[in-house]
Amino acid sequence: MIESTKRIKAQKSFLSKWPLHRIFRTTTALVLIFFSVILILGVRQYLLYNQCRQAVAAGDQLLFQFTTVKDHLNESLVKGQEINLQNLNKELQLLNNDVNELSANLLVPEGLKGSLPSRVDLVGIEVKLRSIQEQPQGNNQETVALIRTLGEMNLGLQQFRFGLGDHTQRILLGLHKIIAGALGLMVVLSCTLLYRLNQSLTEPLMALCDASGVENGASCSFIALIEKIEWLQQQVNQQPASQAENMPEDPIALAQRYRSTVLGVMGTELASELTNRINGVLNYTQTLVDVEGKEEGPQLRNDILPLLLHEEKRAAEMVGIMQRVGQWQPTRPSSIALERVFTQICLLLDKPLRAESVTLDIPLKTKIEALVPAGDLWLILLTLLDQGRRSLKKATNSDSSPKEIHLRLESTAQAEKIRLELSNSSGGWIEGAPMLWPKREFCERLLQQHHATLEEQVKGSKLNLIIELPCRDSVA
């Protein structure tokens, strides 16, 4: 009852249906994303702090410079001293440059920019000073007005400085709150994720402990669970390997299973080539769409259409090849043109053999049809060619020695039969993995079902394979 309850809970859990590697990768990715968000906000805080500090420093510098100029002018005006207007003009120019920089700063709000002295205000100070110095007598009112103006401008700059400081502090405080909130959210999400992960994986693991038969399952550890699973795996591996082979099974039905496996093996080798062909079709089609309506469109269309048709034909041939590898016709006799089989084998194995520097020599011109189901003939030829590839790969020949596989087509004394002779430069035939590729003995039994034979022939130090197939001339 307890086991069934745990299984029901495990089935209802969302994460319990995910592959373990996806769960842990997703968890790691989410935590890294949270951490990256905090890191980005921290960098943003640092950059914004520097910008605010520079803006406040610029405001302090402007206030200090203007205060210095104001105090100097006030002292000179009160004492009636002559002012160097040329030096004053330079100071006012520097003040105007600082004002322009602050006005262009994005951190300075528009409401505070009105407190900054404008160029007109600075030029007005210089004009009033010139007027006072040109008429030193009787200008007391203008002097008092100028002193009052300088005081008002200085007060405006002080207000600007305090307002800018408050504004930058509010910006930094707001970003601080965002970072603190994001950090809190990251902690909450991480804890929630870990909680859900623990809740989803604990029950299935405990059920696995109970199902594996580990003693004292309530205190089952990972080490004990792994040791128990390894022990069970050893028990399975120690069973007689020939048990499955000794089971009586119809060779034709077993051939279908092998064809399905070989279809998957060859499909992986053909996947990239088929993808390239499909991409070529898409690219040529897009080019035809792009040149539609242009002056050079007809000429380009005439050039591209043959290429497009070629890519489509090759893609269709590859798909047809994969269909024929898995073809099965157990209930009625079947025949297939050898020229068609050989051509498609060359197309299917071209890229894998070129990658291993193996040359495949097959006669491509023949008008003979083999009276053997196409799927079985495909399976046998691909199996023997794979054995030749394995033999060449394991051969100890020097790198300069050519790697070749030959398939010769010969007539026999009986007109209704044709002989295929397979040889390779290594002189041997190494069988592949028994779970993926059939053994040569199975190929012999399968051919016998179709009144054909597979024999070994020794020529010197080399071993060749001879296949005799019932045949007829092509009716096409």
C-alpha cells in the first residue's frame, strides 16, 4: 500500500517525469540567471554611482569657482579697486563651459537647470563691471545692484548643488531598493526551486530503494542503491548470451528487426547530408523569390532552377533509400534492379566511406533484376559492406596503402542466376556489433529463404564472399 501511494505521488509530480540531467541543468541555469541579474544590477549601480559622483563634483566645482569670483568682485567693488576685465572674461568663459556641461548631463533634471546662470547672465556681469569702471564716480546704485545680482546667482548655484545631491541620492536609493528586492526574489525563487526539487525527487528515489530490494529501505543511501543496481546489472550480464539466439524465430521476421536497426544506424550517417540538401533547396528557393521581378530575374531563374531540381532529386533519392532499407515483402515474390541498388548504395555510403578514405568499386551499369525482396537484399549488402569497412579500419597496412572494396558482377552457368563477388584490400571481413548488425550465418540463412546462397572463397591470403542470386533480365 505504501509503495503504491509513493508511485501515485511520483507519477503526479511534474519534475519526476523529466530526465535527471535536464532537471539539474535547468536548476543550474536558473540559479546562474538569477546570479547574472544581480551581477548586472550591481554593475549598473557602480556605473550610476560614478556618474552621480562626477555630476555632484562638477556642481561643487562650479559653485566654488563662482563663489571665488563673487568674493573677489565684491571685495574689489567695495574697496573701489580696478578689476582686470580680461582675466574676468576668462573666468566667466570657464564658468560658462562648466554650466554647459552640467546642462548636457542626463542626470541633471530639467527643474534644476533653471538655477544655473545662463550665458546672458555672465555677459551681463561683465557689461555692468565695464560700465562701473568707465564711470567710477556716482555708480553706487549700479555697484549695489551688481553685488545683489552676484549674491542671487550664488544662492541659485547653492540651491542647484543641494537639489542635485538630493536627486542623485534618490536615484541611487531607488537602485539600491531594486537590487535588494531582486536579491530577495532570487533567494525566494532559489529556495522554492530547491524545495520543489527535493519534494519531486525524494519520493521516486525512496520508491526506487524499495523496488531494488535494498535492506532497511527507510535509511537507504546513494552508495547502497548504486551497489544494489550494479549487482543486479551483473546478474543480468551473467545470463547466457546465447539464450536469445537459441530462441527459434522466423529469419524473415528477424530480418525486419535488423532492418529497423540498420535503418537507424544509416540514418545517423545520412542525416547531415540530407540536411545539407534540404538547406540547398531552401536557399535556391529563397533566391528565386528574391530575383522575381528584377531585370536579371529570367536569366538567374534559368541558372538556378536546374540546381534546385538537382538538390530536390538528391534529397528525394536519399529519403527513398531509407524507405527501401526498411522495405519488407514477406508474402509475395519481389524483384529489384541491381543497377538501382548499386547506384543507391554508392549514394548512401559515399560520405561515410570518403571520411575513412575507402574507395567503393561497384558496377553501376547492368540490366539484371534480382528475384529477392528489396529489403532483404539491402540488409545483406549493407551488412557485408560494413564488415569490409571494419576490416579495412582494423587492418595494419601502412597509411599509403589504398583502402578499397570491390563488388564484381559475374554470370554463372545457370542463366537464371547471377554471382556477386565481394573483396577488399585487407582480405578479411570483421562482423559488427551483434545487436546492430546480423551475423554472416544469419545472412546465409536469409538468402536460403529466397533460393540464394552466400559462400566464402579463399584466394591466396584473401577471403572473398560470393553471393548467388536468382535473377532475370530487366523488363524495362
